[in-house]
Amino acid sequence: MSQQQRPNDVSIDDIPVDVSNTQSGKVDPAEVPEEIRSITRGLASEQPPTNPLVVLKAARWWYIHGKGGTDPAFQWAVEWVRHLATDTPSDVDQFDAFLEYLVTVGFADETKSLR
């Protein structure tokens, strides 16, 4: 184990985690790793990802860098995984809150452009 990590610079699955900026609730879209950005946009699209492990990777990032368990992107990702696992309808209100949140953090100018 010759590789050292500083306590404020950790990585999980090759996605950097800035420990000093965890659960701040202030997400700068420019600082969202491309893989997480792609998964998040996919969750907002007409054909969202169907691999629960991929979706949970994004959920984890949003939990760490967003508002924790109350982060709408985290909540929607978990809800989508629940839908995939149980084949039950997903919560439309939660999806709408997710789209609004993406507009708020700067992923799009309006929710319609996300779909």
C-alpha cells in the first residue's frame, strides 16, 4: 500500500469525493464528474438507465455532494432503483421535484429541455 490519499481527497470508483465539500447542498454543475452528469441526465430522460448499480453510483455522489438524504437527485435515483427492483410505479411528484432541482443547480434552463 504505497499509495497515499489525503483525508480531504478521497476517490470511490474513480470518482473523486471532496470531503471538505460534502453535503453542502451547493452543487456547481461544472464540478459534477462527467460520468455522474451522464447518469443524472439519463435519469431525467425518456429512457433512463436500467442498471441499478449504475443508478446507485449517481445516488451516492449526490448524497455526498448534495443535500445528503434530502437531495432530490439522490432521492429520485433511489426511487428509480426501487422501481427497477420491484417493478412498481415510481413517484411522479418525486420525479418532478428532481427535474426542478436539476434546473435549480444549473443542469438546464427549464425542465422541458431535460426530457
